[in-house]
Amino acid sequence: MRKQLSLLAGLVLLATHAALAQPTVKEGPAGFDQPKAGVATGRLDSISYPSSIVGPVPPV
């Protein structure tokens, strides 16, 4: 009886969690990830620094 009650409580908790979960992410509009003319783009930079934890870091 105790095992059945524990199983029932676990199933109720799982069902409640699924019901209260956030909705899935929707797809973005078509072309949102394509570059557009006349819109400035960003740039990616790297930095390096000495660290006593991981040792010397070679410059990039």
C-alpha cells in the first residue's frame, strides 16, 4: 500500500510539473538570422591574461 501511494504521489508530481512548464520556444520569423544591407554588424574580440590557476595563456 505504501509503495502504491508513493508511486501515485510521484505520478501526480510529474503530471503537475508538465502542466506548469513553460511553453516551447517558437520559431523566429523568416530571415531573422540573415544579414541585412545597411545594418552595422558587431565584431568578436578575444583577450588573454596570465592566470595562477590555469597557468600562462598564449596570446591569440
